[in-house]
Amino acid sequence: ELSPGQLALLKHIVDSYDKHRIPQDMTKRLLQDQYSTEENFLLLTEMATSHVQVLVEFTKNIPGFQALDHEDQIALLKGSAVEAMFLRSAQMFTRKLPHGHPDVLEERIRKSGISEEFITPMFNFYKSIGELQMVQEEHALLTAIAILSPDRPYVKDQEAVEHLQEPVLEILDKFCKLHHPEDPQHFARLLGRLTELRTLNHHHSEMLLSWRVN
Amino acid sequence: PASNLGLEDIIRKALMGNFED
């Protein structure tokens, strides 16, 4: 079972994850009208910016984060922003959206000018997240774990970051054992998604470049 | 506008709380 301290940390992280989302009026705009490729680009850029702001607010609320070296905080956020964004959008795609909405969203992304070679792995990732049928707690914890990765470039005090990441990993491990007794590999599968995210992150700068060229 | 800022600028501003204002 989760200890009282672990339960409190879990609740804190999940509450913060729930609280900090992209504003609804922005997500609603995704589903409205037809946009030109240029408008699509601007809207997705605006959403990406909003996502980063939301991510930072979520991260500030992770106990201990703000006590880290300031430049290490920036290195962690820079290293994980893209991964956290893919995780959030995967959640959006796998949630039960009103009829037709996922299609509108998918079409908008496909028409954004991003080349097919990057789109396919992205939707494959969304599918692989969908297969895990993750609950909100798992999304929040996995996001926190991705952010608190000590091996990001330019992190000076890796030990301090490890010290924050380890308790979150332990909670996720226990949470998986409690909620997926039928699948002892569930925790390992979740961590496997972090590896997929690293690959997507790696290709992201290439993707942005091709997007701009298009 | 935020869309003209790089990732690091957005992070720095958000850490300082400037976006909330």
C-alpha cells in the first residue's frame, strides 16, 4: 500500500496536473471552422507556448523543484517540455472525446505542414499510450518523472534531481501494482513509453525545421 | 508576442511568473 506520505505526494501532483491545463477557449478553437495552413501553424504555435506555460506552473508545484538550482530548473524544463507536450496530447487523443472531435484534431495536425515521416511516429505513440488505458494519476506521475530526469543536458546537480525523481517512481510503481494486479509489467510498460518519448523528442527539432521550411 | 519567443525564454518568463500577469 501507499504510505500516508506517498498518498499526500500523489494527491499533490495529481491536483496540480488537473489544475494546470491549456485554457479551454484555446482548445475549443482547435475544433472551430476551417483554417488555412498558416492559421493552423499559428494556432498550434500558440498552443505549444501555452503548453509550456502550463507545464512550468505544474512543475513549480512539484515539492522540492523550486529548491533546485535555478539553471538546473531551466535545463530540466527545456529537456522535458516536448515530451510532456506529447504526453498531454496523447492523453487528449485517447480520452473519450465527443463524436468526430478526434478526427477534426487529427486532420488539423495532418494539415499543419508537418511532414508525414514525423506525423506517423507521433500517431503511433498516441496509439501506444491509448493501449495502456492510463488513468489521470499515471499521466500526472509519468509527466513528473519525465520532467525530473537527472540525465538531461546541462543539469549540474544530478543527485538533487534523482532525489526528487525517486519517490515519484516509487509511487508510480506501487500505484501500478495496486491498480493493475493482472499485469505485473504495467509499470515497466509505462517506463517504456518514456523511452519512446525520448525518441520523439530527439526528432522534434528536425520536425520543427521541416515544418518551417514547408 | 509569446509565439516569437524561444522555448528557453518562455520557460524563464513562466518561472518568474511573468505570464500569469
